[in-house]
Amino acid sequence: MLHRLALGTAFGATLCATLAMTAPAQAQANFPARSMTLVVPYPAGGTADLLCRFAAEKVTAALGQTMVVENRPGGAGGRIGMDQVLRAEPDGYTYLCATQLNYSISDLVFAKTAFDPRPLEPVSLLATYPLIILLRENFPANSLKEFIDYAKANPGKINYGNQGVGNTGHLLGELMMLRAGFKMTAVPYRGSAPALKDLLAGTIDMVPDYLLANKGAIDAKKLKFIAVASEQRLKDYPNVPTVGETLPGVTSVTWMAVSAPPKTPKAIVERVSAAIQKGFKDADMQAKILRLEATPQGTTPDGMRKMIADSRKTWEPVVRAAKIAID
């Protein structure tokens, strides 16, 4: 009797262990069985949000379940939306769509509050787009060299606006000062729009921003477009030099990318990544992205992982040298 009981107990334990192992495997095989959520830690509209929506559209089409975009702006550096994904179940139904700096340096600028998104699982990089250097219309310089010469001759008198502490414009301004040895006063705003409003009004001198939102003002000569922070000049503005032509090696090309909560199964991550990769190779999709003045990508998880490492290598020294921190 005891022998039978022991056998029954052993069989039951084995069955439970088998079910425990097969349940996640079966869930992965049936993935996705319901709609997914793509958290965007920025307001709706604008290049970043549109690229995320393109990704959701392609995942929906490829996997047969809707990927719903949920805009969750709030918190410095988009922290509220990012934190939501960091805490989400790693079951393949929640994702984050955010910029390069969210992935590469958040743990550095949020050091006091121990906020670290590095455990997120990379899925795919969507697109890249460079910063451009804009001056107010009546600024007494017409090139980056002239701007730097003016700044050196007038230390501390130049105010440059940016999208917020620790954001791309802030970091590029700090990098330019470090490399060229001049001083400006950083004026942080809550996003590009208010900074550009003040630049157009002439109350600040310079803003590093993106081309799409500023083409109208540039073409109408309401702003001076003096440099682009990509490796090559822009096709539509061939007469505008790169930053690197004046400050060799200085570039600032940001990107949007999708990630999953920590410990999301590799098989699920790769399915979603493959959907984005395939979708972003579509000619119509590439045309849409190019109209946003961005360059389509659609990478593997490893490709995105490398971009995160490259971004950190570029910006960690700037964060530390400029002592950039967000409370």
C-alpha cells in the first residue's frame, strides 16, 4: 500500500512538473492570443509617436492581433511610461517604444532614484534621425564656426534651449562645448515646441532640434539652419554642413526603438522583432518614414542592443563631465 502511495505521489509530482514546463511553452506557441499594448512615454503626434504607430501597425498585420498604442507621457524623461513596462508581466503583451537615450543613459541621469531600464529586452530599432542646429533669425553668425567664434568672444552670453534636462538637444549642446571649449547657458523646456517658440521670438539664441517640425520656418528664413549632426549632409539641404565638418567626430543621431519587459521569452521577442523587420522593409512604409525626415531601420534584437551600447559609449562621458542629473 505504501509502495503504491509512493508511486502515486511520484507520478503526481512528475505530472505537475511537466504541466508547469509545458504551460509556458504552449502559451508561447499560441502567441499572440489577444491584443498587445505598445506604451509610448510621449504625447500623441510628432515623429516619435508616429514611428511607434507604424511599428504597431506592422505587428498587428503580421501577427493577427491588434497592437494598441497607449500614450503615457509624464515624469522626467518619460519615466511613467517606461516604469509601466519595466513592471509589466513578461508575457509578450506589453512593449515600450522610446528613444535612444531612454535605453542608454537613464540609469546615469536618474542615479539618485535608481531608475534603470537596462534590463528591458531589445526588440527592434525603428528609424534614425539627426539633430540640426538652429539659430534665431538675427543672430550674428551664419555658420557653426562663426557661432563658436562668437561664443568664445562672448563667454556665457549665449542661451541655448533644449527639450529638457538630459535630452538630446541638451547633450549635443554640452558635447559641442566640451569639444570646442566655449560656454553657453542651457535653458531647459518641456519639449521642443516651447523652446522653438522662444527661438522664433528671439528670446533665446540656439536650439538643437529636428528637421521635420522646423522645415517651414527654415524655408521661410525665420530660423537659421547652420549645421546637421549626422555623418553626411542632408539631401534636401546640401549646402548645410555637418557639425563634424567644424567639430570632427561630433554627431547626434537619435532613434526610436521597441523593447519588452525584462525576461520576456526570447521566442516571443523574436516573433515581434521579425514582424517589425519585415514591415519596415515594405516600400510604402519606408516612404512614410522618409517623409518624416527619418531613415527606416527595422533591426534584430542584437542590432538594437549594439545601438544601445554605442549610444552609451558616446553620451556617458558627456553626462559625467557636465554632471547632468534629473531629480
